[in-house]
Amino acid sequence: MKSLLTYLFFFLMITTELNASQQLMVKTKYLNQPVPVLVFKPDNYNAKKLVPLVYLLHGYSENYQQWSNTIDVQEMANQYQMIIVCPDGFVSYYLNSPGDAHSQYEDFFFKDLVPLIHDSFNIDRKNIFISGLSMGGYGALRYFIQHPDYFNTAGSTSGALYPDYSFYQKVSRQFWSNDRLTDDLRRVIGDPEKTSWNAFSIVDLLKKHSEFKRPFIFDCGTADILYKNTTQLKSVADSLNIPVTFLSQPGDHNTEYWSKSIQHHFVYFKQAMLPSDADY
């Protein structure tokens, strides 16, 4: 009870009303800093009515505002009648770091953020979804595979799904002309000479969780540097008899592409919705 009251007090103290959206700052022992979070409610939100929930995760080098800078998130909340939560993932890759005790993002997400959202809003627990772009696409699929009982389904757009040191060094130099991506991942995952980065890939995760057979959606633009890795996931999912939806469409690794691709995810989520009293 004390924990709940602490959550609610902190929630009320730091909430800024922006029409139907709210900005939170969530304290946590799992990270070395508080986490900014944007929450978008439908304009007609009724606390007595169960509402579906979507978590939207941002990409590497961006922050919790990336999605609101890419699409009209409030309009999406209104159109689909869903609460949309956009947390800051920093450069965590949404992982619990094996070597950094102050970078335990997955613990923050499920032990701090999830309870806070459920304590603060009337969430339809049968219809909780998650998606993200690039690094966020990785986080979304990782969380769905490892916590399938919490989510209805998930999506990834332009997902950075296969952390390989040599390939990510190439990506880093193409986008930032330096090794910032691999340097950050070295801090999160570990020295690539001592830790297998490939073991953190979505492909390896699916193979480890052989019992996982839940459907999800993912996509990538054909001009995206991550396209080849994305098609590899499709091949592996097919071989494991996982009923995925893969959209291959024109586009690159940029805002123009994501502003369109995420629309497909919300349509997919809407079609996947279950009656509130249904079982998976």
C-alpha cells in the first residue's frame, strides 16, 4: 500500500496536463536517473471504462518524444480508443545490462512502469500491445517473447533485431560517422570479445523460447540497412511455425517511413483485440 501511495503521489506531483496527454517523471532504483514518460489518453477517456493500452518505444539516440515528433500520437489515441505510453529508453536497448547494475531497463519497465500505468488508468488487461522503431522494435519483440502473458501481441518497424558488432559498427559509421552505437552497446551488453552479442538477437531469443508461437507484426523498408536482418527473422519465424505478419515495403530508416508504417501496427492491434473477459 505504501508503494502504491508513493507512486500515486509522485504521479500527481509531476503530471503536466496537455489536453488528454500527460508527462510523467518516474523514479526507479533500476536506473541511475528518473525516466520521462508521455501518456496519451483518448479525449473521451472514462476512468470507469476499460481501455486498451499500447506502449511505443523509441529508437537509439532518440528519446520519449520521438514518436510524438513523428506522428500525431493524440490523434492515434482518439482514433483507436487506446492509451498510448511512450517511455524514454535512453540508450539501454531496453535490456537488463549484464555488466551495469545501474542499467536494468527491463526491470524498470515491468516492476516500476507497468504497475504505475495500471494503478493510474483503467487498463483492459486483455488488450495490451507494444511496438517500437529501430532499437524500440527490438525492445518490443524482446518483451513480447519474454513476457507473452502480459501482451496481446506486438510489432516492430525497422527493428534493430540482430546486434552484431561488425555490422553495428558499419551502421554507426554510416549514421553518425563514429562508433557511438557500438560504444554504447559495449557498455550495455559487454565486450564483444567476451560476450556474444548475437545471443541477444531476436532470432536467438525465438530459438531459446521454442514454446513461443504467438503472432506478431513487423516490417522494414527495402532501402533500409536493416532490411536483410529483418528478412532473416521472417525465415526463422516461418521455420518455427510462428504465424507472423511481415510487411516489406518501399522506404528507408527514417521518419517518413515510420510515420506510415506504424499505422499498419495499430490496424493490426485493433484487429487482434479480444473481449475483455476472453482468454488467449
